[in-house]
Amino acid sequence: MLFDEIKSLLLSFPLLKYSMKILLLLLILLATACKPSQVEPDQKSSARKKVKVAAIQCFSAMGKIQENRESLTQLIHESVSKGAKIIVLPEAAVTGYMDPINDITWTTGKETETELSIHKAAEKVDGESIQYFSGLAKELAVYLTIPFIESAEGEFYNSVVLANPKGEIVAHHRKQDLWKHGDSGWCSEGELEAQVVDTEYGRLGMMICYDVHSMPAKLAAKKVDIVLYSVGWYGPNTEDWYKNRFPKKVVVPNKFSVIAANWSQEKGKEPWIGCGWSNVVYKNGVVLSISPKETGSEIVYADLFID
């Protein structure tokens, strides 16, 4: 195609001397060779090591742990079938976070029509669900986040742990920046130091939804390469946040990549503002993959290069 264009250009100047045509040809070829690649910055070399990652976007029903476990298992298997080695689940995906449409939340007090008892749903960090999903991580040889509501010494936390390909729990994070509407009435503020894990894919760290206000700087200080971000977002301008403001305000200044898995509404039901738009963002702010869906399950895949 390029030589056809050059031929057409030369024929458009029939009076040019032969030597001038040769010079023009050389100049065009030189300019073409120096033209910048269209591949995104820092994503050029096929020789660089990379890892396929997956952000699972889905709905989790409050307190229906077995039902959630079954649907999450299916989505995790699907992610692995596509080659994913790092898999991130939405906020409290195992337990269910809240019901925004009907304004139902958790409570440590008496159960009502709009507040469900957290005592029946919360689990310890070595509980049945953690054992199940860490076993699944071992079976499938992947890094897997396990977001759940944790019970510990009379307190309840919005938590996430990371299982490695050996099925070991290698990191534990409790949400530090609590969202008043979703976390008040049951959730204690997380006190654990920002934990990072060195892996064959770089240094991994974790944060949960509203943690976006303080955790990025803490993780950046620990030189994290990839942040595993479990989200249950609520609020307007979700598309603009994930496409534009989040990459510019959170990713680029802190120089890490992010795998953001957000919740979604059940298929066929009216979504709330804030669901969907899970994405994978490279450290230079380029959105490698994003889902515009707000209902039903979706898996967002991307290849992240490893420095």
C-alpha cells in the first residue's frame, strides 16, 4: 500500500528529473521509518513479559453466600479459560454489599425491612468461604481476590484477602475509608497497614471502593505495580470517572496499573447509578479495557506488561 502511494505521488510530477525523483523517494522512505509507532506508550515490545488479568463485574445478593459462591465460581472458571492469571472480584462479592435499589443495608442491631443482620452473614478470615475460594485459586493456579464481610473479635469489617496459586492467603486488607451510607451501622474502620505481595507479575496491592481517597498514596509509597481494586460504586458520572478522571487523578500520579472490578445489577432489572464500567488501566493512564454494561455479568480482560 505504501509503495502504491509513493508511485502515485511521483507520477503526479512527470517533469521532475530522475535524480530528483530518487531523492524524493528516499526522503519519503526516511520519514516513514521515523514515524512514531501507534502502539500505546510503554506497551510496545512483544519481548516484554506480560500477564492476562480479569476484572469480574457481577451482582451478588445480600446474605445468599452459597448462591453467590456458585455464580462467582462459574465466572472465575470462565476467566481462567481465557488465560487470566490475576482475577479481581467486586466489593463484598462473596457476602453481598447492599441493595441500592431497595435501600437495604447491613446492621449489627435488630433486623428490619431495610436492614439485614450482619451476624448471620459475616465470616472469619479463615472461614468456609475463604477456604473454598483459596482452594479454587490453588486448583486453577491463579491469584484471586476474595472480598467478603469479616467478623473478628466482635467487630465487622469490609474486607478482601488475596489467595496465591498455591492456595495461600498472602494479603489481607480491611476497608479504611468508609462510605457513610453503605458501611455505617455495621462496619469498623480498617486498621491494617497497606499490604503488598511480591509475585512473578510484580508487586501487588489491594484497596476497596471508597479507599480511593487515601489508599493510592499508601500503595504508591510501597512501590506497587498493580492495584487489585474491588468496587461497589454508587453515584453519578460513572462512565466519565472510569474513562477519564480515575486514570488521570489516581493511576498516573501514583504510577501503578489498576484492575477495577465493579458490581452490576441483575440482568433484566433497572440498574442504579454507579454500577458497571469495570476497567483495566495501565500505569500511564491508558484504559486498556472497559465494560459499558450495567446489568448482568461481564468479564473485562487485558494484558498488562510487567516491568
